[in-house]
Amino acid sequence: MATTIKDIAEETGVSYATVSRALNDKYGVKPGTREKILAVARARRYTPNGIARGLVRQQTHSIGLIIPDISNPFFPQVASGVEDGAKEKGYSVFLCNTNYESDQEARYLQLLIEKRVDGIILASGFQASDTIIPMSMGSIPIVSLCTRFENVNNSFVVIDNERGGFIATKHLIEQGYPSVGISAPRATGSPKASVSKAICKPWKSSIYHLTTASFFQVT
């Protein structure tokens, strides 16, 4: 069982408050008493309770990152960047992988809130999320990545997939290719379909005036 402040207080014969002040290097503790407390803490390998400390300070120096597919090469790079940025500021990161399961995404959101993380980065696998709406009303800020939710007033970081689709298609046409295809899901219920729809949109609008090339989509 992990050593607690109460255990140290009982062994040293001082109050709980005195042990707490000594361990946190606060004033009001005699040098001899402080050293005695620290010696017992070292001997018993005392480790501060980060959750309890976070509750007192209202800050845990941790953030949650929820991604839909850890096997997608894009998301490990995202996770690496998030961790690097968090480390620079003295934060730790909880990584959660949902495998494109909406129930799992909801569970992870609730779990991170219960752990009192200071913020959540959500790379949702879904264009619409009934879960994030009530949770975005809470005290923990949620930043959505790659998806902008309707009717949710939260910060977001997204890629302009429509513009990207236009530039990629235009490049292929200018290289003289007679037909252009894209491999992407068609089903509107698919978690990835929103990205596919945005990328394919130029094919159905302003891209047509550039060429007589044919276009096709495979799933």
C-alpha cells in the first residue's frame, strides 16, 4: 500500500498539516522537524498523490488526447506533436484510441473529465457528436481536431480538405492525365465520409471548367 501523509505524520509524531508543509517546502516548520519528515518520506518512498494535489490546486497539469485510429500514420504524428508541446509546458498527456467507436469516444471523454484533466484535444471520428455538446458546456476546455462540430461553441483546428482536393486535382489535370480518381468512402454514415465529401466537392463544382478529363470515385 502506498505511503500517505497520514502515515508519515503518525511515524514522526507531528500533525498532518506539518507534514504537508514540510513536503511542499512551506514555511512554519523547524529545520530539525523538516529533515525528520523528509527522511521518513524518503525511507518509505513516499510519492505525492497527483490527483489529490490537483483537486486542491484545481490544476492537474495533464491533458487528454482522443484519436480515432492509432494505426493511421497521421495520428501518431499528431500525438507526438501534442506530447512535445505539452512537455515544454510541464504537462503530461493521456492518449485514448477509439477505433472509430462512438460509445468508446463518449467513455473516454467522461473518463478524462473524471480524471480532472486541464483540457481535452478531440480528434473525433464523427462529423456530428451528441456527446461533445453537453460536455463542451463544462469547465474543461475541449479543442476539436480535424472536425468542426455544428452547434458547439468550442475551439477547433481543421484542414481545408476542399481546397486540398482542388489543388491535387488541378495538379493532375495540368500534368495531362485524362482521368482522375479518388479512393474514399461514399456512405454518408461512414466516420470518414465527411473528409471524403469535402475532398470530392471540387470535382462537382469549379474544377469542371478546367478540363474535359473524366472523374471517378472508388471505395
